Amino acid sequence: MFNVPIVFIIYKRIDTAIRVFETIKKAKPKKLYLVSDGPKNETEEKPCSYLRDKFEKEINWECKLVKVYSENNLGCAKRVQTGLDFVFQYENYAIILEDDTLPDPSFFNFCENLLSYYQDDKRVAHISGCNLHPDVVNFNESYCFSSIINIWGWATWKRAWDNYDINMSTWNKQNKDKFLSKWCSSKQNKQFVRNIFDIHTNNSDPWTWDTQWMYSCWEMNSISIIPSTNLVSNIGIGPDATNTKSNKKISMFPSKLKSIRFPLQHPSVFLNKSFDVLYHSKCSVSKFRKVLNKILLLKKTLKSIIHSS
């Protein structure tokens, strides 16, 4: 039996959700939070209900199931936010998986070890399971510390999530250049982050939640753990995705999983800027980053037009 609560966030994606749930079944958590958004329309009612019913029936081990279901469609950002707000009313820490984040079996013990090891260390706010570029640095230890907040399979503590603000209400009060200089590895990355922070600040209809989580971690002056190997693969990039839509395989997102060795080798707690620089240098030249910048600029322009009309 696995002692750390697992949060499984689902919606309507049947094929990927079933694959992820199979890994959760093998871990056999004592407590499982099933967070489910409601359908947008009649077409989505069937797959939403199917997944809820299926997973409820397939829990064949000793497990307390907590159903966090929305009858109405909240959207990705609000569903994750309200779901995790609920979870951390009752838990001091948890592992979070979405319906397209497929973990290696060693991911669960990796998180369990580190949730305990850093439970009272406020310098650390986030444990990533995903390492998009495990080849950029030769790791001597099992993980490093980074400013990068990967959310494809992750874990955190109540002490950190309690600082989450989906509106990023303090961003416009910051000395933005000074703030970003601490966390961003290049001028290009700094401008990119500034753009997305500006867009998400006090956005009445946010379409994502992870940008705000990254800001919350940085505002707490907290860093993230990145594993030496890739422990979680995103299997949901495609035309059916909510946010990461694509008809082509995106090469910057690795699908290969590699188990991590135990016992874990712990590094000293410091921001590994050499890792961040190399990591961002790979991401910044990708077509994905360039396209995303254009999308963000378009959204910002449309928002200005709507507000001025």
C-alpha cells in the first residue's frame, strides 16, 4: 500500500486516462482524490460520466476514494485550482497526476521520499516528475534544484499551495525586472515570462493554472526539484487535448521513461543555474516556444480590444 495521497484529475479523455489509472492501481494508494470537471455540452456528458463510473468501480484495493466532481464545466484552470484547494484542506502533501501524464512506477516512491525529506523546508515548494531534457547535465545526484516548474506529474505540500493565487494579484506591485532577473536565465526567457505573467494577472477567465503556480513558487522564493531522469511522459499531446493541441509529435517533449535508482542521492539545496541555462537554451530555440509567444501576443491583443470596446 502507498501512503501518500494521490490526486487524479480527469475530464473526458478516455484512452489516456485509463492508461494513467492503470499505473495508479499498481501503486495502490490508501487515499485517492478523483477530481473531475463537468461537461461543456451534451456530447461530453457520456465520456465524463463513463470515466467517473469506471474508476470508482475499478478500485479493488483498500482505498479511501474522495470524489471531487463538478456538475458544471469549470475549465482547466478553475477545476485544478478548486480541486487542489479542496485537497489541501485535508492533506499536508499530495501527488498530482492529470489524465495525460503517464508516470514511471518509480515516480511514486521518488515523490514519497522527497515529500518527507523536505516537508519542513520552505526553500522547496515543488517536486517535478518530468525532466524534458535529462541529457543537458550530467547528474551526480538523483535530482537538482531549479527555477523550472514542470507540472506533468508533480507533488507539493499544503504549506506551499496555500500561497497559490490564480489572479497573481501581487505581480503588478513587483519590481518586475529585478524579480525576473533572479529567476530567468536569459533576456529572451525573461521577456517570455514577463509576457505570460502580464497576461495572466487578474485575468477573469484564465485558461491555465500553472503559470500562476510558477509565480507563486517564485514569490515565495522557493525552488523546484527536477529528477535526473524523466519519470513522467505526457501522452496527451494531440487534437483532443484541452491546451496542448497538435497533430504532430513535438520533439521537445520526451516520451521515454527511465526509472530512478534508490536510495536517492541528495544534493545540497541551491538553485542550479547551469541546468536552467542549458534547459532554457534548448527550449528557446524550439518552434513550440516561438509559436507559443505568438499565441500569447494574440491573446493579449484580443483582450485589449475586448476591454476597449
